[in-house]
Amino acid sequence: MKLKFDNILVVDNFLEEELANTVSQELLENKTWSCNWGGHPDKTNKQWHWHRSIWNDKKGMPELQECEMIGHPNISLLWKDVSRALLYRFGFAFLPVRAYANAHTYGVDGAMHRDDGDITVIYYSSPNWKIEWEGGTALYNEAADDCIKYCSYKFNRLFAFPAGTRHKPMPVTKECTEIRTVIVFKTIVDVNHETYAKAYYEGRIGNEQIL
């Protein structure tokens, strides 16, 4: 599926304050982070950022009709709010196929890449973040020679964009004293949802069409 660069979603204060703080604390207290993550598909470009799996963290997995993300009840609540936001923004439903978290500190950032799936969803989960610490997400054009959108890092902000868009997490400044954490959901259009047929017959979904 092809999506326009302007098909993005940015929502501030996305979760209720108590849930946002609980999700953030859960990530910071978790001990299953691994470093030197192989971010490049062929695994030749090892990246120094930290990574931890949340749910179904493998590429190419088929979508699951039931997604409770057992063991992560608060992140499951986050996904339910994400699902509603995507439905409202695009007019049809999405399914999660992967969920994981990444973390960066000063001197660590990610490489430019594309994602699998249809829509990538990033939730900024580090509290007490200062805007001057940077650490946002940059989207690039097809030629990868210009930044077409920069979404600053703000705690409790949701950022969603077409998965095929070139993008990268930007580094944090040397003044930053916190860890930059994000929760990522890889999603695909739910073709079995009633909203899909409506969008298809209205011409908003098709093999050669764009949203």
C-alpha cells in the first residue's frame, strides 16, 4: 500500500497522565534491554541503541486477530488507544504485527531506514523531557537528501506515519541527562474489519491507489 507523506498523525498528551507515567516507569524499570541491536535488515549494520521486545517482535509474522500483549497490560491499554486514534485519523482499522521499545542516550542514534507494515506508530515515553535535548524523529524524501518532517520529542506524544517513509531517530544533545525511550507499533490495515470494505469501495484503498 502506498501512503502520502502528509498522511501523518501527531497527538500530544495522548494518554491520561496516570497511565502515561505508569507506562514510562514500566520501561525504565525493565531489565531486559539489549544493546548493539542489529537494526539493519541484513544485520551487517549493528546499531548501539538499546532494544527490548514487547510483543511478536519478529518481521514477517502474520497478523493476529487477538492481541492482548500478555505480560504488558499497560502497553496493551496504550495500543487500544492507538487503535482508536488510527481508526479516527484514517477511517479504517489497523492491526499490530510487532511491538517493541528502543532507547537512546547521548552519542547514540539510529540509522535511516524504512519499516515493514503500513503505518509505523511511535510513542514518546520519557518523562521530564526538555525540548532542547532534541531526540525527535525525522522523515526524509525518497532520494534521502532532504528532511520533509521533523517531529520533536515530547513526553506522552504519539507520532504515526507511513511505514515505507525513510526515517530515523535523531540524536540527543550532550546536555541531555535522561534516556530517550520510545514504544513502537508496526501495523497493517485490517482487511477483515468492516471499515476496510467501505474505504475500498470509496476508492481510498487499492493496489494502485494511495490513502
